[in-house]
Amino acid sequence: MASFIIYSIRWAVTLTLLYSIYRLLLRRETFHRLNRWVLLAILLVSPLLPLMPLQTDEPTAMETVLTRIEKPLVSLSPNENVTEYTIATQENENEKSGLWVRYCAYIYIIGVAVALSIYLFRLLTLVHLLRRCQRISHPIVPKDVHLMLDMRIKQPSSWMHWIFIGPIDLKQNAETVLRHELAHVRMGHSWDVILCDLSCRLLWCLPFIWMLRQDLVDVHEFQADEAVLHGGVTLEDYEHLLVRKAVQTQVLPIMNTLRRGAVKKRFSMMHCSRSSRWSRLKLLYLVPALVTCLWVSAKTEVYTTYLNGKLATQEELESIDPSTIEHVDVIHPQKKVFIETVSESVDTGELLPEVRPEDAYIDKVEQMPQFHGGEAAMYQYISQHKRYPKIAIENDAEGTVNVVFFVEEDGSITNVKALEPSPTLDKSNIVVTAYRQENTNKPALDKDEGNRALQDFSEELIRGMPPFEPGRQQGKAVRTKVTLPIMYQLN
């Protein structure tokens, strides 16, 4: 639930930025079709931009604010221990602000549920209206559009391919009213309203989404008014009809009606001159707005850092002496960083530099370390990540590489060291094969370079493996030394 609330905030900020450009620059233009598509694009793009995997090295100001909001929302997750979280927040100096954030989140979630329930009730009311009405025909209404008559309807309206009309309008203003509603049906305005209504329910506390909805409704009415006037109805007669209908009650907010939108605004749009074609260039202002929205939606690329096989804290990373770092492995697909250091008191001539020389390890234990899911899962993981180094193929390097490493008490892998390939091919369950490329013009073979390539890749493969189930001695997790052979064979 916390993730949904953070996503909704990003969505709301994106929509606000894009809609502000439209309201400032395009709202008063007479490009009704263009304005309609711009508003629909805002409705479609604003929820999608926060889902784009844009990564940054440094956290943005927006992400910093959202991080502070997200911490108190963790308790909304059903997997969290609320009691422990409450105790932790009592020790936090920002406890009160965290409570306010959670209270606001509860209000928002309840509001979404209520808004969706009201919308569902209106849809059910519309279904009831459809069952109550009687279908009739009219010369200007095509067969694929259903004209529905009901004695209690005072305000003509439409939804999808249904047009609702009362007996008075059918007798006095049938042609003008039907041309207006047919314009709504043919242009598919109901689909726009459905999309906008769903966005309004999910962002019910954002005033800009309701302003966007009103602007979209106005554009629909401008388009329908143009269709009526182009159909032969005089401007004076149409204005009189709108004034008479302005005092009548609207049927349902989810339907298109003749009196929808501000009548004064519609009169002004009918009498104003057409906008210049150059006004369309104002759309270019949406480009920097989109860039800003991408920046707002950007997230910091977070890597999990392990120091000597254990999950490292920020304080531990800051206290590392750079001169003691033996090597750093970054595995991008898994977003992990493995840092191994060497103590000054360790003899670097030994096979493995001990990270914790004071701790003993055990070669044989009652229960050896095991990959999560068993050996089959381990071999499947290795088969998906293994490859034969190109340098080793070029130098005809092959053999069995024994990789020695430690599985710590928490299951992490440390002190990975690959031995030189043995000249004889031992039988091994992990086999990496490649085809030897015959080339009579190739230079002299460098076996040492090929062997080093096999060793380096073997170490990289093991370091990238997820944590093991630790070895156990008398039921207690112990640090265990493991040797895993990997056979490289050229065919």
C-alpha cells in the first residue's frame, strides 16, 4: 500500500506539471480537436511516466521528500510488524510528523474507496435508466445508435451509443438536440469521460484533475456545438435553446448532456475568431514539461553493498581504508557490490587472505552449506550464467578450475579464490564447453593468459551467486570452507 501511495504522489505531480502548461497556453485556443488530444495525452502519460525505469546516481529533491514520506507508511504494509514499528517510531524525534503522514494516507485510501463506490452507483443508475426507457427511431439517427425515450427525462443526454430524450424535446427541438448528441456519440466522448472519471476517483484529493475534467467536458461541448452549427442550425436559435436548457436539471454527471459546460463560455467560443496556426507551436512547451516530469519520476539506482561477504552499513563503508581494498566486484543485473579487504596482519603469500583471522572455519561439518533450492537449483543458476571466456578459447586453455570460498554463518560468500586449472580433466558436474577455432595463422598460444581468464570468470561466477544456506555443526551455523570444481572443455 505504501508503494501505491508514493506512486500516486508521483502521478499527481506529473499530471499537475503537464496540465499547468495546457491551462496557461492552450486552453483558450480554438483548436478543439487538438486540445482534446492533448488532454487525453496528459491523462495517459501522467500515470505511465512514474513507471519508467529512469535511474540517477544522486537522489533528486523529489525522491528525498518521498523517502521521508515513505518511512512512516511502512506500517501500512500487512507484512510489517506494527508493534515493533510503533516502538521504533516512539524513539524517533519525527514521530508526530510520521503519524500525520499515516493519518493522511488512511484518509486518502478511504477517499478512493468512497469515490469508486459513488462512481459504481452511478453506473448502476444508468443501467436502470436503460431498462426503463423505450427505444424509438428518428430519420436523422442511424441504426447503430439507440434512441431511448422516457417520459421523466427533461434533459437530453447521451452515453456511448445511446441517446436519451424526453417527449418535450422530441416534439419541439428534436433535430437540433439529436445533432448535438450524435456529435458526442460519433466522436466517442464517452470513452474520454470514463478515462477521466477513473483518474478523478484515484486522485480525488488533487484539484487539478477536476479542473482537467471540466476543461475536457468544455472541449466536448465546443466540438458538439460546431457540429450543430455546421449542420444548418442558426446561431441565434441554438443560443436560445442553450439558454432554455441551462435552467433544467442534469441527468447524470457521467453522461454527455446539452447543457453541460458553462453556457457563457460556449457562447464566447462560438463568437470568437479562429486561432492562428502558429498558436500550435505552443505545444513545444510540453517538451520541457515532459523532461521535468521524467526528473520528478527518476529514482536513485540503489546497489546492495557487501563488505567481506556481509551486508555493509553506510558507516562501515565510510570507515574503509582504501589501501586495504583487495578488489571490488560490481554485478549490474543483480545490483550488488562486493568489496573485499585485506588486513595488514595477513600474510598475502597464503592461498586465501583471511578477512577474520581470529575466527576458525570447518572443512567438514554435519550439514554442508547448500544453495537455496538444492543442487539442482545451483546447477541451473550456473548454467544460466556460465560462459567460456573468449581469451581462453583463443589460447586453447581448458581444464578443471577448483574455486575455494567460505560460506559465512549468515550464508554470504566470502574469500573467493580460483586455483589454476589442472592439466587433467577431472569429472565434474559443472562443465563449460566451447568449440576450438582452428586458425593456422594465429600467433603463439599464451596458456597463462588463457588460464587466468578461466580463473577470473570462475571467481566472478561464484561471487555473483546468491547467499547459501550456511553449514551447521550440532545445529549451529558455522563458517565453512567449500570447494566447487568447474570444468572447462574445448571440443
